[in-house]
Amino acid sequence: MAYVAKHTPTLDELREVGLEIGRGRGDITRFLERIKVVEVSNGRAALTALGRQLVSLREILGVAVYHALFFQRVPQYRLLVEVLADLNEGDFDGLHKAVNDRLSGISPSAWLNKVAFKTILQIAEDVGAVERVNGVYRRRGDPVEVAVVDYHKRHGVKIGESYYVSADRAIYRECGRQMQPHGLYGVDVACVVAKIYNTFSP
């Protein structure tokens, strides 16, 4: 069901439909509108089709789904993830410089200030993409893949390298096939992960 408010929703109201992005307070509607999760018309905000998919996937995968959303729709977040993939780890200042160096290669006038960068790093921690140990940030891998595997562990069985769930637990029917005679659904995890990222592709 689409979420429709009589006014521009606050962070608390958006949290009710699972959109608790970050730890800040106040109205984040403009940001969500910019990345096409909500649309605002005549002072009313509603989830877009993309927003409804986000809420649905969040119920299945938890906050890890925001990693896919931001990776696909927030260039600065994607650059942070790519920098950490290359460096494996770094302190705040080193990562901030590395991300801005890459930004300047894309647009010479682009610059991410420290406050905005800290927010992006915090989001990356919150969704499980990054961990911080003694002031050093390390890449943890793909939180979407981890969440997809965890989901299938909870709701199915693993035989060999494959996961099997009941058909009604399949996230995407096209990412697997029904196995006879037991009716279990064999899941292609890599396909599921790719579909989630594709869902949020601009």
C-alpha cells in the first residue's frame, strides 16, 4: 500500500514504512524525492513505485537494501564504496581525500565537505558495508549479498552450493526454478542480488 501523508512527512513518519535512513532528525523528504523514492504533489508526499519496492525489499532484507539504493543513486556513496574496494581500508581524512580526488576527476568543481562525507560513512556503517575499528574504516563486503544469503538460510535449506525455499519465499521467481517432486524452489543467489541492484538503477 502506498504511504500518503496529509503533509510533507517527517523522519518519524517515514520510519513507519521502513525508511529510517541514517540517524539524523528532521525532514528528509527532499532527499528521498531526489532519488525518486517519494514524490510530492500539492503538499502531499507519497511513495513512488520505486519507494514501494524499497519498502517491500526492506521487509525481506532489512537495512542492507539501502546499500543497493544508494550505490545506484547517490554517486558520492558509490565512490566511497569503490575507493574502499580499491584501498581495503583507510582513516577518515585519507578516505575523504581519496573520494574527493575521484570526484574532481568527474567534475573539477565537485567537492564533498567533511560533514556530508561523515554522513555517507555513517550510512555505509549502518547498512553493513563498512566497519570502523580504532578509527580505521574497512570494507565488509556486499551487505546485499549477505542479507540475501541470510534470508535463504532462515527460510530454506542449503544443499551443496544451492539454496532451496518454498515457492512463496522466492524473492524473484525468475531467479531459480521449482524442483520436482518436492516443490522446493532452487534459488540462484547471484541472480537475486543482481535483480535487487537493477531495481534501483536510474
